[in-house]
Amino acid sequence: MSSSNASNFEQIPVVDFSLLDGSLEQRNELILQLREVCHEVGFFYVTNHGLSRELCDRTLEVAGDFFALPMEAKRALDYRQSPSFRGYMSLGCENTGGRTDQREQIEFGVEAPPLPPPPDLPLPPYTRLCGPNQWPATEHCADFRPTLEEFMAGMEQLSRGLMRALALSLDLSEDYFDATFGDSPNVQMKIAKYPPLQALENGGVDEDGVPLLGVGAHSDSGYLSLLLQDGKGGLQAQNGAGQWIDVPPLPGAFVVNLGEMLQLATDGYYLATVHRVQNLPGNAPRISVPYFFNPRLDAFLDPVSLPQSLTWARPAPARESRTHDGENKFFQEYGANAFKSLARSHPEVMRRHHGDLFNIEDK
Ligand SMILES: O=C(O)CCC(=O)C(=O)O
Ligand SMILES: [Fe+2]
């Protein structure tokens, strides 16, 4: 999916979330702004979001401390040990569009008890996405886990609030999406470190002289993505003319963007905008904390009934082309999509932990 439906935006709009609790007029203003921004840009900053600046600073600080650990302490948390695809990925473990991403990261999810060992791993396959996180030993980073858990709890609350505001922005009831997430949304969070340009191999270009990227151009796959970034910059979103627009750090704000499943669920009314990260010149790496708020694994995704009152800034897709039948693969259980995309990205985890699934047809 691409952002070619986005407007030719030149900057990223700012949404003051506290207006939701303001006067009726302010609330309506916020809801209409969200509608316009999600329809035309698919990216925005959210301010006055309820998480303290102190917690955000502390989160970035413990993230930096983690990456500064000796490589052996980080490798002890290698994601290939985890049937749930969680843990540390060193630089070079990930690629986008066949090119290696120039970042290292550690991925987390909702904390859950360990899975039974093979051959007793549960079915359907997506139930295997539940499991424990891999945390660094406390002697290495005592504040790491409590800080990230506090941050994740705050982000979950904010995400639920944003989804309610997005429901209102589509003229739906405020609780429209609540059941999609239930008590167990599929949350993924990572902390990522992007080395500065100077630290990259071969002067930061590939063998054809094309600049390497922290993360290549992509759109996020789920519903809602929130991002805490430090002050360095490098994130860019692509507008409808194909131009890369900077999404510079805005102190105190999170960047919010929408994913492909929400785009599909809204018949393309809301956009999953393509974005990428450049490694910028500088002395220090960039740290970011992407947080993905996605449906519960057993949710069946139904298309939203869009109200007639919505106006389209671009031609609405023909009604027949809309995917209201069960044929579109997106509209099976959400968990099946989530497992499939991780399985494709991490064949080594599949080989080590989920060999039994190779006999199961495209589930
Ligand atoms: O680190 C960032 O700024 C964005 C990362 C991103 O787009 C992703 O992980 O999906
Ligand atoms: Fe992304």
C-alpha cells in the first residue's frame, strides 16, 4: 500500500489532545481536525497527551543506557531465542525492501507466561505471539524494566483515548473500536538506535552509491503507531507528490501515524502513510521508541460503515472495489496477519521454534 492518496502536505499537523476535554466547541474542533488530518496526511503530532515529560525523558535515557551495554549483555537477549519474536536485534538483522536497515533494536510485547516447549506449542499459530519479554539483567540497567513498563501503561491509555477520538472523527460511537482491542490489545513496542551517518559502513551508501537508510520506506501494518523520538531527527513521511517531508522532533509531542489495517477498515478514507528514517550526520546516535497499538489477536476485522456525511478530498473508491467480503486476507483474524508478517521477516525464529507449522497451509 502506498501514500499516493495523501495530499501534498509540507509539514506535519499538530493536534492538541487536551481539546477533547475542553468545551463542546473545542471538542468538535479537535474531532474535525483529526478527520481532516487522518484523511489527508495520515501523520500528526499529538501534544498534551497525558504522559509526563519526565517519564518520556526517563524512557529515552534508559533506552540509551541499554544500547551502551557491552554487546554480550545485549546478545544475551537475542530475539531468536524467543518463540514470540521478542528481544534484541543487532544492526543487520532487519531489512526493508531487501536492503539492510541501519539500526539496532529490542522488541517487547505484553508480558505473559512462557509458552510450553515444542511439541506442545499452542495453536492457532498466533497464540505463540504471547509470551515473556526478554529484559536485561537488573545489575546492568536497574531502571530499565520499571521505566518501560510505566511508559507502556501510559501509551496504552493514550492509544485507547486516540482510538475513541478516531471513532468520533468517523461519526461512529465513541466506543466503536473498544471491542477490537478489548482487554488484550496486541501491543508491540521497541526501542531503536540509529547510528549517525559517519558511523555507517562505506560512507553510508550501498555498492551502487544509493544512501543507506535507518529504516527503508514502508507503511505500518496495524492500526495505530505512536513514536517517542529524541532530539536528533531523521524520520520522514512521503506526501502525495512523492516528496519526503521531515517529521522533526517536537519537544513534548508524540508522532502518531496510522497503519494499513485501519486504512483498509476505513475503505481508504484514513491513510497509512509511507515513512522512512535517515541516519543523519552527527556525533551521537538517534534513539526512538515506536509503540504499536493493534487489535487483540482473536479480533475479526470488519470494515467500518462510513457515514454518508464524510466528504472525500480525492475520488472515493468505487463501491464494488471495496473489500466487504471475506476474501480479502486482511479481514481474517487479526492475529493470523500479525503472525504471518513476523514469520516472513524472521525465518530463523520460524526454523528454531515453529518447525511444526511448515506443515500447516498458509494459515
Ligand atoms: O524510529 C522511527 O522514527 C520510526 C520507526 C518506524 O517507522 C517503525 O519501526 O515502523
Ligand atoms: Fe514505521
